[in-house]
Amino acid sequence: MLVFFVGIIGVIVGAAIVILSMAFRLSYEERRYIRHRELENYVKEIESLNLLNKKINEILQKRDIYIDRSVHFLSVDDCYISIDDFIYLESFSAQNNFYLPTYLIDVFFKKITHRKVILTPDEVASIGGNTYKGGRVILENFSDELLSIIEDKKRQMKRLTKKPLYYFRNN
């Protein structure tokens, strides 16, 4: 009878060890999965910010392309944004709303629309876009802000990558 009780106690202790080890393993796997999702989120944010910055820089470089058309730039700070590019910026910011800083995007669109040079619809159609008085500075500042956000996200991602995962910690 003693052997039976010792055997039962051994089975119960073994089951408890297995349950504990499985609980630690599952919590470790869950933390690893959460970290993986956070890293994926950082990567997607960085990619979205890079694409937006690339489009902003393309718009800034179009001045030389359209200068010979009937676009009349009043000063060096004026900027030309075609209708297609403006629609692309709006749709890109709407599609990637989760990955982009919403406040920064809203402020950018408010600032840039206040700078719009008022033209007749025929002139807008013939030009294919709008000229924004002082828009070049706004686009350059927006691009700089995007680059600083990208650098911050990269630092956060590097910090998260280097942070070790433990079996016995809750955080």
C-alpha cells in the first residue's frame, strides 16, 4: 500500500511539474509572439513613413519639370502639386491611417490647403494641379518631421529587438 501512495504522489508531482513547465513555456511563447507583432508594426510604420516621404520628395522635385508649362511660380517658396499627387497623398494617408501619425498628417493638410493659390477651374485643368504659395517650405518641414519620426521608430525597434525575453518574468 505504501508503494501505491508513493507512486500516486510521484505521478501528482510529475503532473504538477509538467503543468508548471507548460505554463511557463506558453507565457514565453505569448510574449515572443507579442514582441514579434510589435516589431512587425514598427516595420510597417517605417515603411509607410518612408513611402510618404518619398512621395513628398518627388513632389518637391517636380518644380523643374513643370516650370516651362504655364505654371507661374511667384517665388522660390511656391510649390506645384498636381491633382493626381494630391489625391495620392490623401488616399495614402487614409489607407495607412493606422501606421501614420494622424495629428501630423492633419496639420500638414490644413497648412497646405491654406496656401493654395486661387485659380479659375480652366487654369487648374490646363495646369493639371495647383500652386501653393509658400508650400515648398511646408513640404520640406513635413519631410524633415517624417525623417525624425522614422529615426525615432528605428531606435525604438532596435531597443525592443535587443531587450531579452525571459521565461520567469511577466513583462
